Amino acid sequence: MILVIPIRTESEIRRTPHVNYALLALNAMSFLFLTGLLTSEAAVRFTGRFLALQSDAPQLHQFISYQFVHADIWHLLGNMLFLWVFGNHVNAKMGDWPYLLFYLAGGVFAAWGYALVSPRASQLIGASGAIAAVTTAYLALAPRSRVTVLVWLFLFIQFFELRAMIIIGLKIIVWDNIVAPNFGGSDAVAHSAHLFGYLFGFVAALGLLLIRALPRDQFDILAVWKRWNQRRQFEAGMRDPEAAARAQFGSVARVTGADPEERAKENQRFDAIADLRGRITDALDRRNLTEAAAWYGKLLAIDDRQCLSERHQLEIAREYYRAEKFAEAAAAFDRYLDCYSSSTEAGNVRLLLGIICARDLGQYDAANQHLTESMKKLSDDGRRDQCLHWLGYVRHMLGRPAPEA
């Protein structure tokens, strides 16, 4: 016998998943009520009459009630394990009330699908359909995150890390479509509810990402798809040796044979740049400027020509300035001006950059250049007076005539 049990994911949970905790508790409490306060026979009668979904003639309340009933302790523990491992992140990403509606809707859709395809009257119980929806929602939100799994084969016990898309894909394709249906019995029929839950969860989460009802980041499936497509287009373009040479050396290019190893390294470099830019954007969206500045430093270590969007580049530069990292701030402001010289903020940025060069770095030639350029774009009288003051100071330090007001 072999058991493959997911233990945890590497996904960061940035806010407490209150609803997921409540769902875990409610499922456990309902199981304890049915098994502890009622006799086994009474629990079966009560469940069959009021709680389980009857596939041939379902009542409206059964689409919700069936989700909180489990056949035995192993049925409960298996479901709660998957809900704990994958549900916490999805809850934190969606927020509490949207997650609750998503969870219940996944269970309703799974029950509807089960009733639709069931060939005969039967009962459906368990949170498997709703949890299947949560599982594929996690797949859409973090397909490349690593999941720690415990593999238990007789006396062999080992922990492994697998990509979420692999472990969830194996669960959907291999277990629910090949292994479990061949076990036979009525339990096998219920796997249609799993499949409808998987379908709902993935499509709904993907749709929410597309319309940005869910916050986007560099880890979700749309970002992964975009990076893959960019690599595919780049590789297609670089198959022409002449085009590859022009991209690397410009007009003086000489066509040489393509080196697969170098191409692989370049692809890794592009992936790293895309990942770091995504991390910077995510940190700035969360207003964690310190983290964003740290990621920006790592980005420059890979490619010092990188420039962020106008707003983000300015935020990074100001964060360096706030942290009194004046050399880094000057470089970030200078990069901003290289990329966005026509910006309405350019005059103010040049003024601040000139002051940093003069007051904090002692780079008077650079300060003179920036302050002189800034005077041409400043319209506010207070800013112009400030610029003239510092320009006079710089000219004095350089032994040059003071500027005219």
C-alpha cells in the first residue's frame, strides 16, 4: 500500500484565513454531533432523510447540507487535510466572504453535476466537491509553488517537494479518473462530484483573475502562461542565427552557431528578471517598500539596465532616499530620468537628484548638471528658489560664477 499525503505548501499566507478555519471546525463539529450524540442507526436515518443530497430528487437545502456530512473518520480527515493544505492560501487570497461564497458554490456545482450524471437514485455526502473546487483554485493561483508531500510505502517513509501542478494533476487525472473508479461500489460514482468541483474551481478562479476580481501576481497561472509564451516567441525568433546575432551585437553582428548551453542560460536569466520584476510589483502593491527595494537591488545585479514602470521606479528611488541609501537613490532617480525624461515629475526629480549629489554624495559636477537642467522645467517659485540656492552652493564649491536669478 502506498500513501501520498500533501503536508504543506510554500505559499505565503498574508492574512488570517478565518473562514477556512471555521469550515474545518464546522465539518468536525457536525461529524462529532452525528457520531457522538446519535446512535449509528439514528445518524444514518437522520442523514439520509434531512442532510444527504438525493440525486434523483434533490431538495434545495441539500445542496448545502450534504457538504457538512461525512461517512466516517477517514472520509473526514482526508477532506480536511486537503482543505487545510490548499484552502488557507485561497482564503487569504480571496478574502473571507468571497471565499465562503466560492466554497459553497463549488459544492453546489459539484452536487448538481453529480445529480446530472448519476444513472440511478443515490445519496451524496461529503465536502469533497467543494474542496475539489478549492484545490483547483489553488492551482490557478499558484501552479508552480512547491507542495511538500509524505510518501509512505510499507516501511519506507520519505518527504518530497513537488510542484502544485504535478501533485494536483496526479490527483485529478490519475486518482479520480483511473484509480478510484476501478475500486467499484457506490463510492466510485461520487468521483463525478469531484470532477465537477475541479472544473468549477479552476474556471471560476481563472475568470476572477482575468477580470482582476482577484489580485494578480507573478505566481498565478496567467503570469506563468505569459512568461512561457514570451519565451516561446523569443526562442522562435532566435532560431534564425542572424536574428540572434543582431539581438546580441547590433549592427556589427557576425552570425555564429547557436550554443544551446548559452541559450539555456539566457532563458534562465530572462526568467529570473521576470520573476524579480513580479516580486517588486507585488511588494509595492502591498506597500512593503523595504522588500521592494531589496528585490530591485537583486534585479540590478542581474541587469543594471532594468527600469520599472514610471510610478514604481519613482517609489523605489524615494524608498532608497528615505532609508538614507543615497548612492542607490541617486542611481534609481537617474534611471528614472533616463526612461521618463518627459515626465511632469522630471523637474522635481532632477532637483532632488541634484541636491543628493551635492549634499550627500559630494558629486558637484553631476549636481551642477542636474540642477541646471531642473531650472528649465521648474514652474513653482518655491522650487526654483530652492534650486537656485543649491546651484549657488555647487557653483561656489566648483569655483564657478553664481547662477543668475
